[in-house]
Amino acid sequence: MSEETTSLTQNTEAATEPNTILGSAGEPQAAASNQYAFDPTTLPGELANEPSLRNFDSIDKLAKSYVHAVRKLGAPGEELVRINGETDQGEIYNKLGRPESPEGYSFDGETPDHFKKTAHDLGLNQNQAGQLRDYLIGVGKQEDQTVRDNFDRQQVEYQQKLQQDFGTDYDKNVELARRAFLRYGDSETVEFLEQSGLGNHPGLIKTFSKIGQSLSEDGSIVLGAGEQLGGMTPATASSSIEDLKADSEFMSAYRDQYNPKHAEAVKRMTDLYQYLG
């Protein structure tokens, strides 16, 4: 074969090699498939040795993993709470919904400032603080009711003890005790005995009953004809009961066992009914 023929053949073969953009249609696809290639070892610093990045060989896979994580966590990475040794605890509480200050809490009804401050110090959000407040209110009401029940039960026990000890002279001895105490006791002491329930304590009643008996013997105190306990007649007791029934504030306390004045109202009404016999 002549040199001319060989040259022609080589030129023909070279011509069949696609070296134009249109002629090499397959090459851009290869370039396109490589443009998303990802090599974590080319990243700076510690990222080049991060084991979790070795699972990705393309940027699109890395991006898909990030999007999936954001959707699963419900927030992008920059909005997530990062906890480490240098993280400020207050920042964590705020990101979890705590108000910026104790004044940021809002509750139905009066709430003391010290509770708001405590809730804020504990890092509670509005819902958590509200649930804690409702729980404490419920516990407080239950404890108050227990105290009232114990108080009422004790008063009944006092009365039963006195009735047992005094027998048929119960009314007379109680009236002597009452008059003797009112002769020497001041208003502050009377108020204390009423609020504490000690005004019905058997030992105290017996002591003043003896004092009253001594005073009656020397004429210092006298029981009027037809008088009942406390120097009140059945007629005046009945009138006082009707007056109390017409008092809306008193009846509210009398009917509502959670009212702070409930025990006092019940005792006052009970005492009046005792005067009726």
C-alpha cells in the first residue's frame, strides 16, 4: 500500500472519531454525571475525616439526606437546640418556649409573682407553668378541705365530750362558762378562741364554768329567767337566723365549703339553732 493510501486511511479513521460538540453527544452526559460527584476527603479541617460523610459519593445524595433530616426533625439545623458544655441553659429554655421574663406568663386569675419567677427559673414554658399552677391550686383546695373537715370533726368531739361530762347540766354549765369568760376576756382573746376552735375545748369550758359558778354564788353574774345559751332566748335566736338567711354574703359562705369563712358561718348558724332547743 502506498503512503498516499495509508495517509488517506488514517485521515478517514480520524474523521470517524467524533470531536465536535454535536458529534460527541455521549460525552456531556458523562460530564453531567460527574458534576455532582462528592469526595469528603477534599473538605477542610475535621470534615475531611468525618465518618458520617463517607456514606455519600454525590452532592445530591448529601442534599437529600439533609432534607430528610430537616423534615423528620421539624426544623432546619440552625433552628435546633444545640446542647454542649458551653451552651447557655437560659437559651435552651427560651428556644423550648419559656417567656423572656417572668412577666411573660399569662394565667386566668390572680397569680403571685413568686410563682412566675419560680416557673421562669425552672425553664417552664406557658403550658407547663399553667399545668403546674392548676395542680398546686388543686392540692391547696384539697388540703384546705381536709383542714376544715378536721376542724369540724374536732368541734363535734368537743361538744360530745362536754355533753357527756356535764350531763343534764350541760346548758347551765356552758352558760356559766361563757359569762365568766366574757366578764374577763377581751375582744382579741374571744376572736382567737373562735378562730382556733379552742372556745369549745372541754378543759377550758370546765375551768370557766367553775369560775362562773363561783361568780354566780356571790351574785356577780345572774342567769335571767328563760335565758338559754349565750343569754339569748329562742325568739331572738330565730330572728337572728332569719337575718342571716337574708344576708347573701353570709349564705354564700355558709353553702360554699371552699369559702374561707365557711366553717365560721356553719358554727354561727349551728349555735343559733341550739338556742331554739
